Amino acid sequence: MTDNDSAAEQTPETRGRHRLDSRMKRRRVLIGGVVVLTSAFGAIGYGHPPRSTPYTEEDWTNVDADIAPFQRSKTPAERAAWRFIEDEGDGLELAAVHPVAVLGPVLGPDDPPSLRLIRGMLAGDLAICPPFGSSWVDVRDVADCTCAP
């Protein structure tokens, strides 16, 4: 991060991304010159009217809109990664993947709220089924598209 980064961009995600960016640059030979960033739909899909067209590299979440902090934090974190590649990447390329809610098998004893909600709906343990729409992706599919074979 630089002194020019705004306070809004100095989030834990951005600081973590900066540390990762520095490591990517030092290890560019090991990763073949392409960095795949697993970002989140929150970086591009919030704070503007609904749409039916695909998102492109021109689309970003409107961080000035009334959106949750998690989604708001994803935009400056990813923008920091793109700036790093542009300013200091030394030939590295960046590809970003923007999954929606990621669900799937957990690696440890964690019991995340998203899985508890779905388990409760499927088991009939909830008094109601909340009227909401969502898109989900399997964590194994995210891993498949971001890891070299």
C-alpha cells in the first residue's frame, strides 16, 4: 500500500492483498506468470441497478451505495491487486474469478452460518423458508477453475 491509498481502501482485505501481491512478485517463476485471484461477486455486482447482461472488467461495485461492509471491502481489495499488477507486476498477468456464495464441504470442524441455514431449510427446522433468491457455487468448482491441473 502507498500513502496515496484512501482510508476506505485500507481494509484488512486490502492490506492482506498487498502482502500477497508482494509475495506473488517475488515468486513469479513458481506461478508461471499468471496470478488467479479468487475475488467475490461483491467486488463487481452491488450498488447499481439489476441487469441481465454479463459483467465485464469495466464493472465495479459502487462502494458509495448502501451495501454491506463485506461487499464494500471486496472492491478496493481487488482494485489494489490490479494496481499492483499494473505498477509492480513486472510481467505478471492477473485473472480474477468472482464467485457468488461459495458452499461445499468444510475442511475442519467449522460450521459456517450459510451451511447451517441451508441445512435448517432442508431439514424443515426453520419455521419458515425465507423468501429470498441467491446463487451458489460449489467450493470444488471454484478450486478447479483457480488451480492448475
